[in-house]
Amino acid sequence: MTGILLIIAGFGTFIQGYLNTVPYPLYVEIVGAGLFIIGLAFTAIGFSEYGLNDRIKFK
């Protein structure tokens, strides 16, 4: 669940930087992309921890 929330937060932060609605949009984009990547990692760790890799075949 934490990973999914980080993905949503990272995507929203990245979009704010992309639309120039904040000061220093480049740094905001970088932070958003970082949150997104960390969220993906947390989600992958969660999948492997709860054994979802056996049910979902990653190729």
C-alpha cells in the first residue's frame, strides 16, 4: 500500500513540476520522479514478500 501511495504522490509531484505551477519546477520534477521510482521498488518488494510473484508471471 505504501508503494502505491508513493507512486501516486510521485506522479502528482512530477505533473506539478511539468506544468510549472511551482517555483523551481526542475527540482520538483526530479523529486517526483524519485518518489515514483521508490514507490515502484516498494511495490515490487511487497509483491515478492507476499508471494504474488508466484501468481503473477513476470516475463
